[in-house]
Amino acid sequence: MNAQPTTPLGTLYGVGVGPGAPDLLTLRALKVIQEADVLAIPRPSDFGTSVAWSIVKPHVDSQPIADTGAKQERLFLTFPMSKDPDILVPAWHHAFQEIQSRLRQGLSVAFLTQGDPFVYSTFIYLQEKAREMEPLLNIEIIPGVTSLSAVPAAAGIPLADGQERIAVIPATYGLEELRSTLRAFDAVLIMKVSSCIRGVIKVLEEEGLLGCSTYVERATSKDQKVVHDLTQIKGDRCVYFSMVFVHKKLRSGVLSGKTSHGKGLQAQVHQEVVQ
Amino acid sequence: MNAQPTTPLGTLYGVGVGPGAPDLLTLRALKVIQEADVLAIPRPSDFGTSVAWSIVKPHVDSQPIADTGAKQERLFLTFPMSKDPDILVPAWHHAFQEIQSRLRQGLSVAFLTQGDPFVYSTFIYLQEKAREMEPLLNIEIIPGVTSLSAVPAAAGIPLADGQERIAVIPATYGLEELRSTLRAFDAVLIMKVSSCIRGVIKVLEEEGLLGCSTYVERATSKDQKVVHDLTQIKGDRCVYFSMVFVHKKLRSGVLSGKTSHGKGLQAQVHQEVVQ
């Protein structure tokens, strides 16, 4: 009889740590982060700084060693800022192997993600890999405050109300698609504008939407920047965590009878009150 | 000389209290809620229960009276579930007057909103009124976890990755618009499906999307319900806080070369790694 006693797998947590401000962490995320055996922390290079870690560090740095006497491990994992599969795939593979070896020792692993683990996050790929390699693994998602909330709060402009429609698009999707989306939707969040900023501004200008567009970078962090006049943005590149928020406000307001589609909606109440 | 000493206006906070679970409140929201002089709490009727209050109550109910000796006021405000301006406008007017009288006494008021104050929230109307009536008022927005994060977490399905596009639409917008949105976007969140559920299911069936649609009600609350097979939904009405989440997953995955638009994207890495 060679049956070995098997250690049950530890739980893998995908933890949304919010958009940037350390106090926009949720109570649930804080608890998981403080109790996990291992914090898995993504960073853009072996020597780069991790935004997720800068959010979490104030909450765990002065923590005493856990009740068990075991010290929490901080496992930094490098995910290069690249689109090249020859670079990315090995990085993901390596990251998963590191996490897997801890899970197999029965340790719980909290993988930190800026914003939310299910919204444009590296965690999505790790989860896919985990489901394939460890079908019995328990995965818990801790939703977080995303930039979809943080950017409107920073801009001081509501995202949407009543019957307004929202679109979220990565700028890299293509500028023609951007144009049709801008025409069809009331509120548009254009993500990852970084190297596309000039093209985005040009389309907004041609569509007559510069006046209702706001540029926000690093929302809610101490380095937050909000620009309401997009003509003030110079240069061909912005930081990675930047977004342009367009809100036409043609159909907002509870008693508005206007429509951006020219369909002549009757003056009516658009809002069902959300408590 | 009749100049009266004037009390500075108190601050008005729009506080997002998250989607339903009390521990999905942020640290910042908790602090504001515990320190505010007045909690303004929306409810659907004079005798109705407030979802926002059910989230916040566990955190303040056993709080001792504040350091000042003053007891925090809980100001319940009724916003009827109606589309009739003759009912709604007086309700908003009354709510703002109640809040304004506290602000003018120099008291801070935290207005609770389920989810986020700038995402389909009554607070948007109150803020508009406040800006008009009290131009010098300091308003602070505390962003919260929204159902846009909570629903994918509850369903166990990522919202979007890589170059995927997201649309958020209230079902009441019209079913033809729903059809074109479903065709153009990778991930679609259909909000407030309540009385439109049969029409929504019919459109999803006709578009061949039932297999990638999930129904979620009261995400993250103790009464959360997730239905992956929409044909199991009977009846003509669902609860108000319900959503249908459609995710085609045709373009997700980092090495996917597929596209829902048939444009023959080259096999390429869609993901810029988000740290």
C-alpha cells in the first residue's frame, strides 16, 4: 500500500484591491490579505514597482507575524508589459507554477489585482490555467472598486443614470469602432489610451465631443491627474493607467425629453429609483 | 450692522456601500459612515426596507455615541419606485430640503447608495439639485464596488479581458437596441431586467446567445441567486436588482485569433498586462 496522505489544496483568492487609494480596499479584501499564507504580487519587471503592492503595503507592512508563528510570504511575480506571446506565455507559466507549488502545500494564496480580478486583469489568465491544471482547486473572487467607478468620481461627473447606456472599450480596438461607439452610447470609457491618445483626441474633435470629454490618469491615487480640456494634452503618449471618459448627457436627468438618437422620446421619467 | 455669524456648510458625501455584502464596503466608506453627523438612507416606501441600510447597519448599529456626545442621526428618506414625475419630483425635493437643513447647521451628511453613487443612483439627482441650490457646498464622492464587478464574480465568469468591449444597458432601453448591442459587443450587462425578462430571453435565444448568458439577482447578498440556464426562469417578472450577463468569449484569451466580427484578426496577443 503506497497511498500517500495528501494535503488538501490551499484556496486561491483573486483579490481586487481597488483603483489606487489604499482606503478604497474593501473589508473583505483586507481580511483575505491579512490572513493569507502567501501574497502573490504582480509587477511589470524584476525591478519594477507594483501598483497593487503600493495599495496593500500600508495594510500589511506593520502586521505582526500570524498567530501560527508562520510569516506571510510575499511572492513577487513578474509579468512583462509586452504583447509578445514568446515573452508572456513563459511568464504566466512560471507564475502559475510558483503559485501551484504553494497551493499543493496546503497554503492559501491571495493574488492581488489592481481594480477587480475579473475586469481586464492578469488574474483571468491565471484562473484559466488553474482550472485546467488543478480542476479541484477552490478559487474565490473578491470583487473590487474598478476604474469604471473611480474615473467618474475623480472627474466629478456621473457615469450614467436613468436609461443611459455605457460602453467600455480599449482604445487599441480601432478608431473606426470608437467612432461608431461614440455615436451609439451616452457614456463611453476609453481605456488604455496611452499610445493612442492623439488618435482618440482627433476622433473626439471630429465628432464634436471634446467638450464633454475628460482625461483621467491614476484615478484616486496620490498621483491622480484630471484634465477637462483635452486640447491641453501634449505629446503622443500618456501613462498606461489613463482613460478618457466621454459623457454626452443628452439623455440624463430625470425629466429629460431629449435623446442622442434623434428618436424623439417623449418627455418622461427615465429613472427607476435605485435605492 | 446686521451681519450674522454664518455657520460653514457641512460636507455632503455620496457614499457607495457596495453591491450587497456588508464586507464589500470600502475602508473609506466605513470611516465616513461612522464619522458623519447624519446618515441619509434611501428607502422605497415609508415602511419599506433599505438595501443600503441593510449593508451599513452591521457596521454602525453597535457604535457608541460619537466622541462629541452627539448621537448620529439616521435620516430615512423615501424615494418611491415610480416613473411618475408627479410622485418623484416632490420626493426628491423633500429629500433635498431635509438634507439641506442639516448641512446649513454645519452637519456632515453621508448619503448611502447601494453600489456606487455615480452609477445609476438617486444620488446623481440630489447632487444636481445641491449644485443648483448650494453652489458653495463641498460634495465628496466615495466610489464603491458596483454590480458590474459583483455580477461576474457571482457568475464565476470574467467581465472582459484583452481587447474585449463591454456594454452596459438598461433593458428598458428597447429590445431592438439590445439586439444590435449584443452583436457588436463581447460582454453585455443587461440591467433592470425585471419586467423585461421574457423579451430579453427571447432575443438571446434568437441571437443564439442563451448558452453564454447568466442571470444573477442580488449579487453578493445573502439572497444571491445565479441561474446559468435561462430556460429555467419562469414567470414574467424578476426582482428589481437582477441582471443578465452575456459573455461571448470569442475574443478572450491571450492567444485567441478569433473575433466575433469576422474580421479575421491575426492570432495575436490581445492582452496588455494589467498589474
